[in-house]
Amino acid sequence: MWIISKTALVNFYQKHPESKDKLEAWYRACKACHAENFSELKQTFNTADYVPKHYTVFDVGGNDYRIVAAIHYDKQRVFIREVLTHAEYDKWTKLNRGK
């Protein structure tokens, strides 16, 4: 898949240097992934969740970080919308679940 944009990851791990290796590992795995739909994506990222209507949320680093993305399977593109700590994700969830 093509990831748009890695800048979000870099900005996050510049603020949270301990996350760099985990986010880079996710980036490599996502780049290598070819999934036609969410079910196929779950074969590579078994902890990914779909948040209707638009987002897929990836648990990264044993639940330490979350990547919120919009995925266009037909074009094999992953648009990173947010990179969050677990605590930041809890706040995001309250605002975005059920929309």
C-alpha cells in the first residue's frame, strides 16, 4: 500500500522518540501489505479496528500508540489522519465513535 503521508509518523516520533522503532515497523508492514478489503487487512494487522464510517485504527506497539487512517482499498492508499498516544486516542474515541 502507498502511505500518505509518512510525515505524520515522523512528527509524532520526534515528540515521542520511544515510538520510532514501533512506528517504523508498522510503516514497513503497511507498505508491504496488499489488502482488497478490511477482512484481508486483518490478516496482516489482526488488532486493527474499523470505526464507521471512514476510519481504520491500528494498535501499534502493544497498544501504546494508535494510527487512525482512511484506507482506499481500490487505490491501495492509506491516508494517515492521526497518530496518537493511548490517552489521546481515548479522547479521540469519545469524539468520533458513532459518527
